[in-house]
Amino acid sequence: MKAIRVQSPGGPEALRYEDVPQPSPAAVQVLVKVEAVGVNYIDVYQRTGLYKVATPFTLGQEAAGVVTAVGSGVTDPKVGDRVAYTSILGAYAEYAVVPADRVVVLPDGVTARQAAAALLQGMTAHYLACTTYPLKAGDTCLVHAAAGGVGLLLCQIASRRGARVIGTVSTREKAALAREAGARDVILYTEQDFEAEVKRLTNGLGLQVVYDSVGKTTFEKGLNCLTRRGMMVLYGQSSGPIASFDPQVLSQKGSLFLTRPTLAHYVATRAELVARAGEVLSWVKSGTLKVRIEHEFSLAETAEAHRALEARKTTGKLLLIP
């Protein structure tokens, strides 16, 4: 079968389209024939070596497809079930073996493409808005990269929970998408100082929470946007990691909270995974959570997909189709 392998960390050229043996499921594993793969920024971090993975490895952490074989001890899912999974390395391939307790069965009416586009980013947006800082009516939040894959879903879920959403984007086209997703106010950070704009839009009161996936270039100003006892949720670093940080700053700026969450800790148990994925996929099925798929690439075009993602010119989700 074909897979995208990384022999050593590097740029998009490190992605190799290779023949590898088709795997077989061991005990408590299932074999999934992959129909769609989600491209995520964590894939870039692992490809470049920012997040360490022992080489060589098959990249990718999110996919949807059909179960074609099960290992011993597996009673659910069954062969023929349509499933999706995330946070299991090896998705950039035609087949993947996955622990049975890490896959979720897709509801009728949700396609493999929708699932691969919604699972990781949808559950990320879900835990951010519903658990890390549970938004409520009267709250105001700032969503950086509001027209990105997570950003568009986060804007929808945040507004659904009654919060006022302020988004940051780089272009007017992206601003329109963020507004459609529920952002009441949108700041063009390429033309405006987002800190000054947030203070203006909130009449100097500040925000309850900042959802920051950008990191280095936005972190410090984001802290200045928070109200007393506000929360900085740093869940990504597309512009690079933040510099060394003195926790005393949090006290000086109003007894702020800082967290660096990751999805794995919010779907750590089978019950958490099924509940969070179930809610996200039910919203996708009903149309109340709209998934934007910007472009589909073949598996052989994975490097091109990574270049597009790193250029930060994308809106919504990129998929690979084996």
C-alpha cells in the first residue's frame, strides 16, 4: 500500500510517498481502509521535529473510512462499519491499524470526508468552548485565526453558547467567513492592532477568554486583552513557541489563568471520546455545525497540502484522499 513516510525531520520535501506493507490488526485493534485524511497543524509540528517522533514514521493523526478487519478481542466496531478516529499516528496511508476503543462509528448521514474534516478540529473547538473555559451568555471571547479550520468551528460553537465572539483574520475574505461562522466583530490584524481594537470593542473591560492557536506573535498582546481573572487558552503555536515566561506576569495583569491544553487529555477515556465526538458529529449531521472543506489533495500531493497550510492562506479544512 502507499503511505507518506518521514525519514528525518524537515520541510515539506521530507514527506515521502512510499510503498509499505499493509498492516494487520493485532489484539484489540481494527484495520481501517482509509477514505479521507484530515491535515492538521500538529502534522507540521511532527514533520519538522518541533514535536518529537521517532523516525521513520507514517505521518497523520486523523482519518475516516471502513473497518475491513478486526483483531482478537474486538466486538465493536465490526467489519463494514464506517468509522473515524484521531490522535493515532499513521493516518497518511491507504490502510491504518487503530486501537478499537479509539474509533467512533459514524452516524448515518455523515460522510467520511465530513468526519475527517470535523473530528479533530471539531472536538478541539468543543473542548475549548465547552470545557476548558465553558462559555456562557454574557462572555466575550477572542478567537485568533478565526477563519482557519478550528477557528470557524470555534466561532460557531462559541456563538451557539451565547458568547460574543471577536475574531482575528488576515484578509477581508477571511473576515466574511468568520462573520458567517458567528463572529460579531472581526479584526484584520494585518491592518489593525488587535489589542487596541479589543479594548475599544469592549469599552476597556477586556475579555473573559482568549483562544490562541498562533503563539509567539500574539501571546503577549493577548494577555493584555483579558479582564481580571481572565483565561489565556494557548492551544497552538503556528507562529512559533512563546518565549520564556515569568508566571508573576499573570498576577500583575489581574490574576490571570494560563493553560496549554491538548485534545488527548480531553478525550482520554472512551466515555469522553464517545460523548465529545458524538455531540460534534450530531451537529454536523443536523447542519448546525457547518464544516468548510477548502481543498482535497491526493496522497501523492501531501507536500503541496503542507505548503498551503504553512502559508496560512487556507480557510477551513484540507483533506488527503488516498
